[in-house]
Amino acid sequence: MMRKFIFMILLTAQTLGCSGGEVPEAVPSGSGDAGQGTGSEGGQGSETTVYVSSAEELKSLGTVAAGTVVVWRNGLYSDQVAELKSAGTAENPVILRAEKPGAVCFTGASRISVSGTYAEVNGFWWRNPEPVSGKAVVTLAKGSSHCTVRDCAVTGDSTKEDAATDTKWVSLYGTDHRVEGCTFRDKRNIGTLLVVWLETGVTPGHTIAGNYFERPVTLCDDNGKAINGQETIRIGTSDYSMQEAACTVEDNYFYHCHGEQAEIVSNKSCGNVYRRNLFVECQGTLTMRHGNNCTVTGNYFVGNGMSGTGGIRLIGEGHTVERNYLEGLAGTGYRSAICLVRGQENPALNGYWQVKNARVCYNMVFDCKYGLNVNYASSSSNQVVPVVSTVIEGNTVSATSSGYAVDCATEPAAPDITWSDNTLYGRQRGVSLPAVTSAPSKPNVQPAMDAIREAAGCSWKTE
């Protein structure tokens, strides 16, 4: 796990081959000739290697045969709308790769769609993509399966803020895809950065692993309120939220992912796993917004006291939150370190479903303003259905002097919670906690965390 974190922190420099602001020499659209030969330079042994330098040349290949390596020549390309059709197999995938990782840069309205089976897209950089309404920069298409986007980058550092044009950077349809080792930085237009789309009767089963995400810009309405729809990752939609997605989000690094300042990651489906991710100074939470039976385990949330930084928010049934570490989070309410939300009576699919049969166990919450915020709802809401059949066990929680280790609302109805072997340091408010040990002094978790940071090679520090 820690070697993964080292990789993530170095990811930006490694992925962007055009380092220090350099870009490749401009290549006119459509220049060069597609060529092919046989050899081992694609890394597959005796596969066919084909060279292209435009979307037209890629399209001219038709459906690419299993074992083919397509090499896109180095250069700076504008407005390339590319499509890869793959007939790859598990033993002989189709690989579309940059001639040199990071040295094929796409600008303007460039984008790519991948269809078929067992394709890999590797080493490309989409730089300051021009938003085209309803389009994604990278799409793994409906009906596709076992495709991978690896060691690519999409960066929007020089784009304008745009609250009107909704686009995605990555749209995942189909099944069993992977997005790994990529850098996604500074999306400045409205729309979720990466979306898993659900379809009736299809279980996606995608993996999103070892990527770097940064989204520091928050777009606001005329009243200065953050606009909805600026999540970094969303898995599902309200309409499909009771359907199994079975996706895994692991070993990713989220830095300054502020977006809508509510949901960094928005879970809207069932059976997903979030593990070993690192969130540093992100204003918002990993939110189980809709759907049931998800697992959040072994993640790290570091706020360094930044306002609005939060942890994990639970809505729905059967979720497990265990062995996470949350430190220095200054958020309150929905952006508490761990928040279990009151539900609505007879909720719609896009409403707040009752927290039921949840397990919140063996988490370490250190120096956060609100540690465990249980049975919470804003005062203006119609959320009146309490948390039920839930276990909160073995957690170690310390709060700042102005906050609460536990704030457990008892109105309008007391939650049905089993509290067991929790150790708390700081103020407590609300329901009686019969199985809680109030620590005489703040738990000392610093030696353990110093060891974790050293092993990870991480730059994130707290004083």
C-alpha cells in the first residue's frame, strides 16, 4: 500500500512527460502516414505494430485485431476526435500508446472513445481540453469490456471557469474497465470529473486505482453558493442507485478536491469498495449518497485544519466504515469526520434513505472538530427518520477544544445504536453512551502516523 502512495505522489511528474511547461513540437492535423510492421517494440512479442498521427489514420484501421500495438507519433495535436475499435483478448490485448509517454499532447476539442474488448490506452496527455457539451474527454463506450486507461493525464490549468457547459473528463460504460496511474488536475467547468454510468442489468465492476486527482476550483451561483455537480468521482445516478455496481476505488490520491464542497466522491449505487485512498485538504466528504452495502476501509483523510475539510458521510443501508484514519478535519455538519445522517420518510430515489445496519468500527479520528456526528440533519430539513440497527465499536476519537468527539442527536427520535469499546477525548453531546471510555488525555497516535508517512514518502504533514 505504501509503495502505491509513493507512486501517487510522484505521479504528476512521471505522467506529464512535457515537464516544466514544455510541449512537444506542433504536428499539423493529419500529417504523417500510417505505417506498420512486425516486431517486439510494443512489448507483446510478435505482435503487429502500427504508427498513426491523426484521428483519421486511427479510424482508417477499422476494428483493430488482437495483439496489435498502435503507436501515436509524438507531437502536439488539436481537435482530434479519435475512436479506437478493439477486438483484443485477455492474452493479446490491443494497445494504443503514445510514442513517448506524455509526449503526445492533445488540445482543443480533442477526445477519444474506446469500444470493443481488451483495449489499453496508454501515455497520452489531454491539455486544457475545450469543453464540448455532453461529451467526455475519454469514453469507454457502452458494450465495451476489459479496457484500460493507464498513465494518461487530463489537465485544465489554463482553461476558463465555466458554469454553463457540463462535461465529464472520463465516462465509463460497459464492464470490467480500469483507470489507473493517471493524473487529473484542475477541471474548471461544471460536471463530474469521472463518472461510472449504470445500465439496466449490467454490473460495471470497474477499478479506479493509483490515480492523482486535484480539483481546487469551486464554481458558485449568483448567491455565492457552490453549484451541484462538481464531484471528482461519481459511481451511478439516483435512478440506478439500488443497482449493484461492484466497483473498486483504491490507492488514489485526492488533493484539494473542493469542487462542490460537499461530495468529493459520490456513491450512487450498491456494493462498491473504497480502500486505501488518501484525501489531503479536500473540502467535502466521501459520501454514500445513494445505494447500499458499500465498504469504506483503510482510507486516510488529512485536513490540516482547513475549513470545510471532511471525512465520510453515510446514507442508506448495510455500509461498513472500518479502520480509516481521519486527522485535522475542520468540517462540521455533513462534513464531520464521520457523519451518519437522518433519513426521510418514504424517500424518493434522490432523497435521504435511512441509515440502517451500518458498522462503524476501529476508526482512528484524531484532532477533528466533529468526530462522530450521529443522527445528523440540517435544522431546515425534513429528515426525521433516525439511524437504526447500527454498531459503533472500537473507535478512538479526539476532538479539538471547540468541537465534539461525539455529537449524537436524540430529536426527533433517538437512534438505535450499539456503542461498544469506543475511546473518546473531548466533549460529548446527546444520547447516553454506555460503552464508551473517556480518555484522561488525548490519545497519542503520532508515532504510528509518523511511521506511516515515512513509509509512504508522503509530503503531507501536520504540526
